[in-house]
Amino acid sequence: MSEKKETYKLFNLPWYYFAVFAVVILLATYTGSLPKGMSGCFAFMIVLGTILYEIGEKTPIIRSYLGGGAIVVLFGTALLNYFNLLPALTKTLDDGTKIYNMACNYDLVGNITSFFKPTGAFLDFYIAALITGSILGMNSTLLKKAAARYFPAIFGGLILSFALCMGTAAIMGYGTIKALLLIALPIMGGGMGAGAVPLSKISVMTPAVAIGNAISIVFAGIVVKVIASKSWNGQGALMQTGTVDPKELEISPEMQAKRDKIDVKNLGIGLFVSNSFFAWGFIVAKIWSKFVPSVSIHAYAWMIITVAICKICNLLPENIEVACYQWFQFVMKNLTTTLLVGIGLCYLSLDTVIESFSLTYLILCLVTCVGAFFGAAIVGKWVGFYPVEAGITAGLCMANMGGTGDVAVLSAADRMELMPFAQISSRLGGAIILIIGSLLLSTLGSLL
């Protein structure tokens, strides 16, 4: 007897049910009837993210070499916004001027931006779940051994990215100091919040960050497909097999059974605990800023350190660790494409990329990102990491746009479980760049 063919699904629903709900949401959106708050924004972002993700996953070249659905969601949303195809009370003219859109009576773009961007509300919520759940769900032996070797990989990426950028600039006649300070430094600065903006407060650095972010996302999608060697590609595992006893990393059948048995109450516990850790990170960051105001360390960094200490020292009971892991899985599997829509709409500015585009500038941004990946990959292999995973987390997650870039890069590479290490790059790595950048700008800034 032949097996019954499974119904094609979108957002875990039979496609025809999803289509009905999607039509309702799109009809409400383009007639100005969609609720303006979180419920309306979420509904539209789920619909758009699901559709664009499926397009990316079904398009052969994009699926195989360019990061698949994640890339299409990001750039597809940015393109829809750039060509004014999403309802907004302001629209962009051909010359880049923004004017009030009299023809539109509903501000979808403004509503999503206010929900998503001002304080990073949804992004913070998402990353708090991923950091807490992935660290508490990690083997403590792996966490201890990986953390001690991670910073050399970051510095490997920094050194090679700076060297390639300056060397290429010298060959192309761009100016080595200018390339270092205005391209390599902001790209490797951990994003707009941790790097380029605090370093200078000048808009000339913004294009490099935006272009470097886009290159990092695409490069992450390509490299996991091109570099398939088992000695280089850990398929999501950071530590090389020979550097740690596999038995130390095994999850017991009992623990795996507890993780797999999803409990609705556990999801509530995970939500509460992850956001409590995030709040603690802000407490420590505030105290730190009073005593060491010259060095800014993001609350994410303190959160990572605190959660890691709790895991390594076994300070939390097993049921809380399981709850946080289940919450992390729920958020990652259901809300990633939704988040990518927000990132593409609010953070991926095609205006900025197009305005600053030139072949020389693009090449310098490209070699900076390539240097970041291979520098981190080479040093990562030397300290016992799989080079692909080291290059993505310690390299490309230094070259992207902070927290939003981390989500996009790891989504494109299908390595979301490496979020804690990506955040170390963006937050603690960003703090390192802030110190280096301040020194370089004070000593070399006059040469610009």
C-alpha cells in the first residue's frame, strides 16, 4: 500500500490554511485595517518572512550557495522597502529624498520600526532567549574549553582583516591609513552600537558597516557550502573532534528525553529566566559604566558571562536549564524569519549602500571581511576549532552589524546554535575594537 503524500506546509500549517490567513493579513495591511501594535506587526512579519524564506529555499543557486531563505528574507524585505512597496507615510524619491506620502493612510513601516528598532525590543527578546538557552543547553566541558581559546581566533581575524585592507588600499592607491580608519576599523567594530558610532559619531563610517554587514551575510551562506571538508567544516560544531573526548560532550538519553518532552509551563519559565538574565546584564553594565566610563561593555556581554558562570559552576537546577533550552528552541524555530524581516526593514539600508558604492570601496570592504574569516579560521584551527565555524563566529560576526548581523549571518550559515560565541565577538570583541580604535584615531586621525 502506497504511503499517503504529506501536505505541503508553510509555517507548519497546510499550505491552504496558511494561504487563507495570509490573504486576510495582506488584505488588512493594504486597506489600512491591520492593527498598529505588536499583533499586527507580528502577523505581517510572519506572512512576509514565511513567503520570502520559501522562495529562497526553493531557488537552486540561492539555496545551495547564498544562504537560502535567510538571505532572501533580509534582502527581499530591504528591496520592498527601498522601492516603496510596503505601506508607509514617508516614501523615498529617486534622488533619495524622503517625502510625506499623501496616498497612504497606513504606516506599516513606521509601526514595525517603532515596535522593532528604537530600543531593539524584539531583537533583545530574541537574543536573550538564544543566549540563555544555548549556553545552558551546552555541555559545560565544551563551554570551558572553547571559551579559553576563542579570543585568539578573534585577534587572528582582526590582524588579517586589517592587513588585507591596508595592503589592497596601497595597491589601489586609496590610502592605507584612510582604509584602516574608515573601512576596516568600523567593519570590525562589532556593529553600529558597539563600533562605528561610539568611535567617531561621523556618518562617513556608516557605509562601511552596512556594506561589510551585507558581505558577511552572503559570504557566510557561501562558505558553508564551498568548504565541505570534514576537517574544516564541523557542520555546526565549534570544537574539533580530536581536541576533546567525545564522551565528555555526550548528552545522556535521560537528559535528551527531558529536552524533547515539551512542557508549556517550561516555555514560561524559559521566557522569564532568559529575560531576568538580560536584566541582570543591564544592572552590571550600568555599574561598570560608572566605574570604567571609558570602556563600554554591552549588557549582552555581561549576560553571557553570567549565564556561562551559572552553567560551568552548576548553579541552576536541571529543570530550569531544560526550560531555558526548550524556550530557546521555540523562539529559534518559530520567530527567526519574523526577526529577519525586521532586520531587513529597519537595519539593512540599501540607500546607504548605493550612495557609497564604488568598485574600490566594495573591494576594500570585501577583503576586510575575507580577512576576518580566514584569519579567525586559521587561528581557530590552530587552537582546536573547526575553521569554518571559527571563521563565521570569530571572524564574520566581528565584521557584521552587531546583534542583528549575528542573527543574519548565523541564519545564512545555518549555525544558529553558535549565537553565544557570535555575541562574544560582537560585544566583547566590539569593546576591544573600541579601545584599539580610540588609540588609532588619536594617533593616526590627523593623517586622514
